[in-house]
Amino acid sequence: MHNHEDSERLASYADVLASELPGAWASTYHPPERKDDLVELADRIWDLDLVAESLAGHLLQQAAVLTRQDGAQFVVLDRHDERDGFLIAAVALRDLPDEAYRGVREPNGIVLTDDPFLGAEQVAGDLLARYDTALAQVRHNAVAGVQPSQPERVVLTWQPDGSLAAAPVGETATAVLAANGFVQDQQTGIYRLGGDDTAAQARAVRETGRQLDAQGIATALQHPSGRIAPTATPPAAPPAPAAHRASTTRAR
């Protein structure tokens, strides 16, 4: 049976912690009933140290997620060692490709004191700086894996997860991509089109190419390691995505 008092304690602690951290943070409590959300959250916890060890022995039963305006996130969770306080860890952003995390050292979490005001000092003096450094490197990697476009040509770059990414130049190309399902990553400015439904992806690519061509803009399909064809035409159907996502250094 879930302890309601424990849930209130965690939620209240996270609310105060969020208000005391540098910058603008909001806290969202995830109760035990939201099992799917908790499973997905646990999968994105960016830690290979004490938080990963705790999760290896105890399923995530509840958590509070702290979110900064730029999308950065921390998760606050219970300890399971009969001591006061909580654990806090960084959360890997879901809108950045797994490949971008490769080679980036995990900003492993820390133990928080039971006092949220002192806890905020702990985070600000240690974890926050390490997380910002790691996240900056991941965002750089995400952009580096996308071939640059030009005013007269949009380059769509295949990603390891089967999605397509583009860095459009100009309002016209940007508008066409957005109209055809490409979603902008606010942190990098990159537009991405998911590959979960390959048929829908193919239709979006064909329509994108047609609309861009009508505006005098060519379209090129590109693998990150390949060479750009000068005037590539979107295929009738995209190649099937990889059978599995590239392995990452994130804790699972």
C-alpha cells in the first residue's frame, strides 16, 4: 500500500527545491498510478552511479520531475537505505537522438539532505554545473550529426533511430518542414521527423520535396557519413530504420 504521507513529503520537497534552484524551474509530481510515465522516466535517468544502483534494486514507485525553461530536467526520488533525504539525478532529454549521448560522461546524481534549502545549495554547487556541461556536449553532438542546408537546398539527414533531421535556411524552407510534420528542437533549432511510421514518414518526405521544389528549393537525402547528392529527389519510400536504436551510455 502506498504511503500518502511519503508522497506529500516528496512532492513538497521538490516544490521547494525547484523554487530555490538558479533559474526558473517547475516541479511535477508523478504518483504510483502513473506507471507508464514512471517506466519511461526511469529509462531516461542519466546516471551510472548511486541512482542507477538504487533503481537496479527498487522500481521507481514515485518521483518528482524538475523542469527548467530550456527543457533541462532533474528527477527527485526516494532513498531506500532507511536514511532521511532523497536522491536526485539528471534526466536525458527525449527529443535528442541517442547517438548524441555517445561518449558523453554521465552527470551522475547525488544524495540530497532532508532540508530542501540545503538541497538546492548542493545541486547548485555540484550537479547542476556537471549536468549543464554534459547537456551542452550532447546538444553539440546532435547538431554536428546533421548536414547543413543552404538557401537553395534543404538537406534531410538520416538519424540512427530512423528519424530525419534538417537545419533549414530561410523562412520558406522552415515553414514547409513544419507544415509536413517536422518538429523543431527548441534547444538546437534542428527540425526532426520521426520514423516510427515509415509509410507516414515517406509521404511527408515526398510532400516536403514537392512543396520545396515549387519554391525553387532542392531536397537532398543524406546519411551523416556519406556525401550529399547535388540534387537528390525524395524516394518513394524511405529505407527501413535500423532494427534497434544505437546503444548509449545512459543508464537503463
